[in-house]
Amino acid sequence: MSPLFCLSRGTTPILRASTRRHLVSLITRHPIFLKPTRLSNPSLPNLTRFHHATAMDAQESKHYLADAPPSVVRLEIETHFDPLSDKQKRYAHFISRASFEGTRVVLRQISPESEPIFDFILALHRSSGGDWKSLQSKAGVSDEDLDHFFHYAAQFLGNSGNYKSFGDAKFIPRCPESAFAALAATSQEAQAFYQATAGAIFSADKPSLLHLGYPDQGHMTTYYPNSPDITKAEIEAVSAWMEKKGLLPENTRLVKSDANTFEILIASADTTIPSEGGDIGKETELKIDDGALAGKIVKLVYGDYSKEMAAIAANTKRAAENGDNENQQKMYDAYTKSFANGSLLAFKDSQRFWIRDKGPMVESNIGFIETYRDPAGIRGEWEGFAAVVNLERTRAFGALVDAAPSLIPLLPWGKDFEKDKFLSPDFTSLEVLTFSGSGVPAGINIPNYDDIRQTEGFKNVSLGNVLSAKAPDEKIPFIAEEDLEVYKKYRDSAFEVQVGLHELTGHGCGKLLQETSPGVFNFDKENPPISPLTHKPVTTWYKTGQTWGSVFGSLAGAYEECRAELVAMFLGCEFPVLKIFGFGDGSFDMDGEAGDVLYVSYLSMARAGLVSLEMWDPKSRKWGQAHSQARFSILQCFLQAGDDFCKLEYEGDDLKGAVIRLDRSKIPTVGRKAVGEYLQKLHIYKSTADVEAGSKFFGDMTNVDPEFWGKKVRDEVLANKQPRKVFVQANTFLDEATGKVTLKHYDATPEGMIQSWAERGV
């Protein structure tokens, strides 16, 4: 139900004794290694100066430096966009505009400083007219410092904020703070925005603030604004109250305004409750009757992000006017209503029409969708996309949909734990025109609402030009020399098969045993299903009003990603599936091309599990990214399979040159058996709402031993990480007089990235 992200790495050389002199200059030059005090220069009142920290601080802190250079790639779309009709181009244009109008929402959802940093970068572009050399001369900064500004700006714009979208860790410029101050001083407008960041671009004196998370644990979050003393327990108690009242949380933020009052901020263009009432009635001030917050007041406050939501709604309204069919028109009418008055019930209606819009030439979705970055795991980050269907690649995914009813019964559980009927979804391969949000995924399976998914269906998309986007000279550590050729040849194909199975049969399979309304069950309560784990009748299920996300909470994202990945690994061993994607004749053949794709699929997953350690924080001993947490556990599953199926091979104590060894011949036997046993447990615990057993089991599988995995292996991973890709996206422009839409591409450079955002005008 969530996006499947491409794998990520970045660069962090280990500093040997021979480079100690360089380390001294690095510490002196890069402010991340230094602790702040106020500048005495009255002309730069809000900037900060830094004093030297310890060498240990420097060693840890260098992992937070911005990529140098970042991997900037272009999303190619022209050949797919040009054949669209004028009406379809207008439809895509207005969806693209609506998506990008939410950029400032994303920025405000990440950190207080993200929006002024965004404005600072664009103000420099405006003042220079794109003539960066002239700006450099005016500022008096070096070529190296200007390059570091570009690197930071590209990574910032690619993540829509100063925290990585994949890993939730802050990144900081590699140049001295004085270089940014000098650039800011060239423009009064840029200076004002730079001062508004209050030194937060470079600040690193509080390590906990380098990661997103709960405020009472010292982490950064803006889902709970102006509420420094709000606790995790209070957040959970308000969430429980919202669930009981039927108030959906995805488009909300929560404020603790005083000791006895909580304000739920609802994203909407309108600043007052709709005249007919909101999703739970006409009251905006309610008293909590029971539970940990009994007697406290909850206020519903409409108009969060009001200006942005109004601009979004204006564009979704025009998208509706240009829809190809009634479903598209009704879908965007429902979006417009939701974004105007804050109703998530209207938003759910938009998703119903979206599911019914089968086979469109322009595909899209927009709203507060994924909940990974809210520490509580229930509030959604803004995202929106517009994409063009790739008809040729879609045919393979359509064949996979046709095969799904025969594939799902192969999974390691009985029909009592599977949907009564597989609701065949639309599954399209898309070429992305626009993806607005903090990161661009490779595949998507939505909507995330259990009641819609279980009874009405869902849709899958694979984002083809994201999958195929490549950075030049990409290094591939941890793959043995003799495996590199087959790995490079088939990794894209293996990943496409994995995306298809992950999204369609992974997120698309499984039944939640529920009390759907008081006294009404979607299973025989008098003769409950027999659990394949205990061989006894199940004793737990979802109570009325409960959802998968509300029961499993912040663990739900990583847990579900792991379950979907395991389904892909399990069904990927079916050679008829590989035939659908053009590999082999459907018969078992580990030595042929289909066997190559299967081998690379398992090898890629093992490697992904290894490099995922970048996203584990040794200080808090927590994972910062759901997909990484899932993939690490699957690597552990492979390693624990026995019979020398998978091992990490290295020489010496420091793990230099470590590579993954995986026995290709044992994938269909030892490997698949281990995957099936792991998958069965995760699925049954999810299906039966057994959060206690599921949380303990998944926690054990994702636990990182701090000495070996958390120190030795992670250090080698960090020493070999590669920059994560950031995407330069095209812009569309509408001539209102003629109704014609034109497309403009930009160079795959940091300068091109900045220009694309400057011309977006959001």
C-alpha cells in the first residue's frame, strides 16, 4: 500500500592514519563538526559561528554532509507526452500544477527551516538571473564553495526539504557557513530568507535533531507544531480518541496548545467548518470522555495550509473539467471538495472513482497519502503525481494481473486468511511527468484505506522512467567480481519483476479478520479459522473501527513493506511469472536467462538488506526508513536459512572488501522455504491483529547487533555508500488563449534542478 523505493547509498570515506592531516583541515573547514555560538557581526544577526568539537564527533558527523556531488538525473517524458491529445495534456497539466502547489506543504511537514531554505535558493536564482558565475564574483566565493552550494541545493530540492526522504536524516552543506552568508549578502531578498533559517542549515549541536521522530525524544517533527512538551503517550491517546470518533488523521497535524487543550489542524482552503458539518458533525470543540486524557478539550481547527490548499483545489477543479471520462471528472470533483473543506470522506470517494478509472492514458493520484514520516505513523505527507501510460510495458503487468488469481493460492496460508475474491486491479507502467513530494518511488499500490482495499479494490502502478533512470559510473559494492556482469545485465529486469509482484500480489493479497460493525464479522466467529502457526482457532481480530495502521501503529509501514517484499521473493520463484516479463518459456530452468533474473532478484535483495544499515541510527538504535528495516530483516532470513544458502564473505576484522555469497542452486529450495516460513508468520499476525506476537517477532528479525552489524558492517556500508538519485522534472505551460500545453525539460545538473523549480513558481 506504499511506495516501493529504489535502493540508496551515498559517499563516506573512512579516514585512515595517513589522512589525519586532511581530517584537521576538514574539521576546520566544515561547520557540521563545530558547535555554535552567536556571531558578533551585527550585520548577520541570525547566523552562527562554530567551535571545534571532538574528533569522535567529526567522525560521526561527516555522515550527515550533503552528497558531493549528488546524483542528478532527468526524468525523460517527452516521447510519451507528445502523443497525448490537447485535452489530455491539459488534464495532465492541471494535475501537475495541483501537485506542485503542495510543495510548501511538504516543506512545512519536514522542518521549520525548510521553507525559508527553499525561498533562499530561489531568491539567489532570481537575483542572478541564472548567471551563477556573476553571482559568485559578487559574493567572492570560491569555485569549490559554489559547487558545494549547488550540491546542497540539488539534494534539498530533490528531497523537498533538508532531511533525506529515504532515511529521515538531516544533511548539511560541505562548505563553510561564511560561503552561504556571502551568497545571501548579494541580495536583500535572499538575505532575509537566509536569516529566517536562524542558523538551522548548518546546526548539528543536538544529535537527536538530526533525525525525524517524536518531540519528547528530542527529534525533529513538524506534525506537532509549537508543542515541544507533547508526549508520545498524549499523541497516541488523541489518536485513539480520533479513531473512536471516526475522524481520519491523514490531513491533520496536532498541537498541544495548553495543558488541557489539543488542537487538531485540518488541511483545507476553508478556514471554518463546512456549513453542513465536518466528517464527524458540526462541533469544533469536544471533550474527551474517557481514557488517559479524560476531561481534556479537543478543538478542530480548519484552514491548515489554507493558501496552498486553495491553489491546489483551483487546479483540481480545472483538471475535472478536462477529464476524459465521468470517473475522472467525479474523482477530481471529490478531490476539490476534500481540499477545499478538509473532508477525508470526500477524499475516500476520490479514491473510489480512481479505482474505477481503468486504463487511462494519463494516470494520477494526489493528497496526504503515505504516513512514514509522522513518528506516530498515521498522518500523511503531501504528494501528487501525473504520469503517462506506457502501453507496451503495461501489457506485461496486465498479464501479471490475469495470472494473480492462480498465484495467490500458492502463498503459505489457507483461504480463510485470503480475500474472498481477488479484485483484479488496474496495473500500469507509467512514465512520470510530475511527482511532487519528498521522494519519487518506483512503484505504488494505493489507496491505503483498508475498508476500500478489502471490498472495492486498489490500483498498482510501476514508474518506468524512475526504474530506468541511471547515474553515470554508478559503483556497485558488495557484489562479487564474478557476479557483476550478470548483476548489471539483469538488475533492472529483476527489479521490475519485483515491483510488479510486490505491489500487485504483495500489498494486494490477504484478508484482515474483522468485526466490521458491532456484532458483524467477516469470518465465522463461532468456528474461527485455524491458525497455521498454532494449529488452533484464532483468538484475535480487528475490532470495530480499528484498522491495520491503528493497531500496529508506527511499526505498520516497515512490517507491511517486509510482507510485500517476501511475497515478491516467494512468487518470483515461479518461472511462469518470469515468462510474463519475457524471460524463459515458463519451465523450471535455473541455468537459463529466467534463472539469471531470479538469481539477481535474490542477490539484489540481500545487497539491499546490507546497505540498509545506513538507515539504522546507532545512537537511538532505531531504523529511519521502513523499506530499509524490511530489507535488513530479509537479509537475516537468507542468512538464517542454513545449508550455506547465503553468507557475508570478508577478510580481516574490518570487513574490507565484503561481498555477498548466495548459492544460486538453492534459491528454489532452501531460500524459498525460509522466505515462506518468515512470510507466513508476518501474514497471520497481521491478518489476526495479533500485534503483540507480530511486533515481537518483527522486532527480533530487524534487531541490529550493535557490535557486528551496527558497528563493523555499518562502517563498511557507510564507507562505500553512493549518492541517492535526485530527479530533474519537466514543467508544463498552458497557453490560455489556444488551450495548448507545452513541455519544457531542464539539464540534469544542479543548475538545471534550480531553474526547473524557479520556473515552477510555487
